[in-house]
Amino acid sequence: MLVAPQERLFAQTRVEPEPESSYDKLMPLTLEQIVEETRHWPPARLAELVDSLTLELHRATPPEVETAWKQEARRRLAEIENGSVQPLDGQEVSARVRRIVGR
């Protein structure tokens, strides 16, 4: 699900009026501010944001890169199916990564 334009991640911040005019400016949020804001969101809304960002990232992928990844995925699957490589347990890999990075 895409985020509606009015829900885009911008904060309305009051800027001290300049002598010639007085108005509100929209200031883009920093990455840290976005993360902090999303900590308070319900899981369903956060999932919508992640889905939207993921879709946006994949739209930017050139077709030749998509084709190369599909070929690589097929090659790796064939290696697992023909027994030339053994798949790793995802939970074990995640636990090992957490130990390495200290989390």
C-alpha cells in the first residue's frame, strides 16, 4: 500500500518570521527523526511504510539487474536441489550474525 501524499514523512516546523514575510515552512525529517516517529506507530502502519519503501526501491531496479538476480536465484536453487551445496538454517545464521555484531 502506498502512502498518501498528505501522510508523507514531513514535519511542519514553525520558522521564526523573516522581516518581509511570515509563514510555516515544511522541513524534511532526518533519518533519526523518522525512526523515532515510527517507534510510536502501530505494527500495521509500520508494515505499510516498509511495504511502500520496498516497492519504491524495487521500482528503481533496472530490468537487467532484475534478470540477473532471477538467474542467480535459479542457479542457487539448482545447487541446493542437486545437493552440491547444503542450505543453512536461517535462525542459526541470524543468531550467529547477532553474536558477531554484539546484539
